[in-house]
Amino acid sequence: MDNVIDLIATDAKPSEVSDAIKAVLYAKSAERIDAARPIVAADLFGVEGYEDQGENEIDQESQEEE
């Protein structure tokens, strides 16, 4: 995120700022998908008790970001 702020502060090209924002968003979404993948797989294949554990991890990550 600091990279985006630096680009804005130094009057970088709008396309560079946009690319940096997209990169940050893609990285965050990839982390969320990686965290949710085991939960979805466990639900799909009927593994009991795994869902609660994974949901807590995702909730903690979202609270840490705020």
C-alpha cells in the first residue's frame, strides 16, 4: 500500500497508480481465496467441524486489516 501512496505523492502517471492499486487488490483477493479454499473443499466433501475453524481465521484476518 505504501507503494501506491508513494506513486500518488510523486505525481506518477495515472496508469501507474491504477496498476499499483490493482496489484494490491489482486494480492489481497488471492489471500482471501487461499484462506477460503480449504473451507469450501471441506464443505463440498462433507468434512465436519472444519468450517468453524476456517471462518474464525477469515474473521480474524478481516479484523486485523481494519
